[in-house]
Amino acid sequence: MVMKYLQRIGRSLMLPVAVLPAAAILMGIGYWIDPSGWGAGSPVAAFLIKAGSSIIDHIPILFAVGVALGMAKERDGSAAISGLVAFLVATTLLSTDAVAMLKHIDAGKVDPAFGKIDNAFIGILSGIVASVMYNRFSKVKLPDFLAFFSGKRLVPIMTAVAMIVISVVLFFVWPVIYTGLVSFGEGISKLGAIGAGLYGFFNRLLIPIGLHHALNAVFWFDVAGIDDIKNFWASKGTKGVTGMYQAGFFPVMMFGLPAAALAMYHTAKTKHKKQVASLMMAAGFASFFTGVTEPLEFSFMFVAPVLYVVHAVLTGLSLMIAALFHWTAGFGFSAGLVDFVLSLKIPIANMPLMLLVQGLVFAVIYYFVFRFIITKFNLMTPGRGEEMEEGVSVMEQEVAATATNKANRFTAMAEKIYDGLGGDENVVSVDNCVTRLRVEVKDMNKVDKNKIKSTGVPGINVVGSTSIQVIVGTNVQFVADEIHRIRS
């Protein structure tokens, strides 16, 4: 049940994730043009960096909207708006200035945890809360004098109320979690190469909830006196040691994850390879060139969490190996090609080219490990999910004539399918994924499967006593829209 819910979240994230590779590449090119000024020395670089960062820097908001839209029973705009409302309520109530006002203290004395409240975890949580509120209140009818706020208009209001309550809980819980992670990071920093490996493992493991920043603050900045990034670029410290909390990321981001993307492409179903290739190629290039890994990681971390844990283990192993052999390089932005080339000029870098050799080995490991696990356990990575199992039906080929004919055919098809499902008296809810209508009914005995099949759909899948899936094909969205119109 938990796995199924995580997979639903993963599918919901695919919409915002698909935007990220392009943004990452824009930033990488801009950073390549002006590596030292980050746009200060070049208007073109500034334009590209800002264009890309406008998306990358707002990943939590994209997740809030995407999860709310994808997890709601009906993909309605009010669900998306509610996701945004939830995120704004939480991040505003728990911002540094707001907490300072609530506690009647100076902003400088506020717990640093509240400075990191704008994170992926809050975005995903906001989306989930909004979807729950939509599923619960979108059909509620209020008394006549409040009728204006009935149904879908009620959803953002109830979402805001729910998020206020959750923000009160986070007010007390969030600093404890954040401070605990910082203390944990300070503890493992004393373990040498093993500590570097543990840091790499937990760095990846915490990305889904955005708490990796707490660990990063310990190792990369001056929270515990390590300040690895600043010392590396200033060429201070001990050669072969300074940079140990950065070096191991290069083999993973430049080689490992792109190889994992190739494995996911090769294990995708043949009829979906083109679709998967476009996402994996862009995400893999972003990881290699810029070191931005979110587009790749979020494409499988929820739909195949076991695979993501393996990725975290391999990342930890990479950092431990690099630290053990004292191969060091550093980054200012992330562990991509741009920063690797720039770090070669830094005197304190130690045998950085060996990281490329390590990277080639990790590429092989990532590819075969990912491919083996995906096929062995039939993990639902992009292109392998149940919503992509059926091919294009004869019906789809027939409706590909003209736009007008398509509309007429989809209308007739939707009416017949809906009637076969039992109509208003029997249908509780209708949702859709990439190729299927997902329907909840009151009584499965009232479903006329033969009538549904007469529309030319390639199949019907009964998944529970009240749950049925109608496989339509890649044009399912048009059929679903027509059914929603009939139900409205």
C-alpha cells in the first residue's frame, strides 16, 4: 500500500521533473561562459543563469503544484491552486521573519532551521495535503447563504486551514529535526574516509525531503569548522584532504547517474523508448555537464525507492573511495563537467584525473546494477509502469484522421464507456494516467464489459471489488475529458 502511494507521488512529480533538465542546462551553459562571475561579467551568462535558476530555485513550488494535481481524483486546476496555497501558508508562517515576530525576538536569533523551510519536503507535503482536501471537499455543498464557497471553491480554504495546523506542528518539530541532522553530521565528520562515505549516503538519502542542506552546511560550510568548499577554492588546508567531501560526487554525477539513465532507457518498454529517451537524455546530460541531478533522481526515487537507496549507497561508496585514495577536486555550483575542469587549476587538487577513472568504473557499476535490479524486481521506472503496458489500439489508429473527427469519436467513445460503467448511478470517480481510465464504481456487477470493449479499447482490468481500469491508449486524456464533461 505504501509502495503504491509512493508510486502515485512519483508519477505526479513527472510533470515538474520534465521541466528541470532544460533549466539545468541553461544554468550550466551560463556558468561555463562566466565561471568566476556567475553572470557578473557577461550579460549573456547572467540571462542564461537567471533563466535556469528561475525554475531550479523553485523546485518546491513546482512539486507542491504537481503533487496536488497528480494526487487529486480529478486533475482540476483548483487542486493545483490549493497546492500552491498550502506551500505559501507553510513557508510564510515558518519563515525567519514570521518566527521572529511570533517569538518576539530578533531575526538573527531565530533557529537556522527556519531559513531552510522552503524545501522539497514542504513542497511535496503541501501537494499531498491539497490533494487530500480536494478529494474530500470538492463535492461538498454548503448551505445556500454560503453556496458560493461550495465544491471546488472550498478546497483552497480547507487546504489553508489544514496547513495552518500542520505549520503549528512543524513550528516545534522542524528545528529538532534540522538540529539533529547537523549534530549527526558533526559526529560523522570525525570518521575520516568512512565519515565521507556516510555523508555521501545520507546526502542522497535526504534529498527527497530537502534535509540534505543540513548535512551540507556541516561539511561544505563553516558550521563545524570544515568549510570544505571555501578552503578548496582558496587552496587552504591539507592536499589530498581538503575537498574530500566534494570529490566523490564527480564520478556519480558525471558518470554514474547518466549510466543509470541509460539503463532505465534500455529497460523501458520498446513502444515507449522514444518518450523515455527524451527525458533520460536531457536529464543525463544535465547531470554530466552541470551536476544538477534532481531531474534524474526524482524520475525514479518515488516510483522505485529501492533503486534510490542503492543509488545512495553507491554515492557513499564513491565518496569513501575518493577520500581513501586522497583524490580531490571541488565545485562551486555542483559536481559536473564545468566545475571539474575549473578545479583542475586549483593547486590543492590532488590527482583529480583519477576521479575520471573512478567515474568510468562507476558508470559500469551503475548501469549493470540498475539494469539488473530493474528487471529482476520489475521496478516501475519510467517507461515500465502499468499505465504504459498496452500498445496503441486499432481504435487509436482510426481516430487519428482529423481534429474534428477526433473530437466526435472521443465524445461517442466516452459516452459508450461511461454507459457501460453504469453511468451516474454506479460511477464514483474517474481518473486517468498515461493510457488508462481508472474508475471507482459502487457495484462491479453493473459494469457491462462487452459494451465497453465494443468501443475498440484494447482491454479492461479489474483491480478490486470496486476498482476497474479501462485501457484506452495514449489518447486517454481526451476520453477522460469527455467523461468529466458528461459527469458535470
